[in-house]
Amino acid sequence: MPPLCQLPAKPIRLCAPPHGWIATAAFGLLLVTGSARLLAQTPSPVSARTDPVAPAVITTGGEFWTLSDAEKQKPHPVRMELTVFYYDAPWHVLWGESAGAGVYLPTRGRALPIQSGQRVRLEGTVVVAEGLAGELIQATVLDGNALPAPIPLAGRMGEIAKLDVHWVEGEGHVFGQSDPDPTHVLFQVLC
């Protein structure tokens, strides 16, 4: 059976052909059965044995996630540029691309003044274990239309791990839908 995909709350195109629903969407990350793994940023077994030295300033998504557990509890200055693939303030999630790698960044508190598709600079202070707080982060929009061309999924489902946390475009059959709250619709799509 082919893998199941979940689309983010706002698919780009949804059409109903005579023989059933087909969803075509460009989306900021590929969620495979709820995946939030960061393959490109997973530390190697060797680096997992030693606590990394905290950078003076967090400048990439990789630095955000590779701090030791103790360092993740402390405030750190952040000055990071990223392309926002998907930002959902009510659900406190942000996916994007930072320094050439896909990244998930949790958020909290006041919403950041950013939107999906923008290239932004985030500056301020962060406690990694708590996420980016809108009260402590200043966001500057560098480019209002910065999304890359989506990577087509057609014929590449065997490479799904390589496509995780990337801007992709896919097509499939919708076989389930739920409305977890008034502002979100989740689709289950057979790709």
C-alpha cells in the first residue's frame, strides 16, 4: 500500500473530478504519518556522545537543535535567516529552510509577524526548549515572495525520507478529512 500523506491546513488547489476527489497541493513540508523528524540535522552517533559547544549566536536551524539538553534550557541570542515554508501561529509551528537545510522551529506566545512564502530574519533571544517567543523575537521580512519551485513527488515516494521538510508538490486521492478546530482542515491523502 502506498504511504499516506497529510497536507497542511491550506492546500493550494483542490478539485473534484467526476470520479472522486483529487487533491493537488504545494506544501511546505512533507508530513508522513505525523513526521517531524529532521534528517538533515540529526547528529551523528559520535557527536551525540559529546555535548556541542553552544554558539555565541544561533544562526541556523541546525544550531538551534544541536544544543545540549542543558543549553536548551538557557536563553541564547538568535539571528537566523530562513525561508518560511509554513507558519501556523495558532498551532505554534514553523517549517522552513535555514542555511540550505529544512528545519522545524516551535513557537510560543505572541504570533510572529511573518507569513508562509517570505524570507525573514529572526533576531532576539530564545530558550530552545520553549521555542521562539513572539515577545522576544523581532522578525524582518527580507523578501515577500521567496518560495523555491516545489519538488514534484510524482514517482518519488520511495525517496520520501530525502524529501522530508522540503517544499514539495504532490497529487493524490483524499480519503479522509477532519476539522480539528474552526481554522484548520486536515486531509488524509493516498499518494
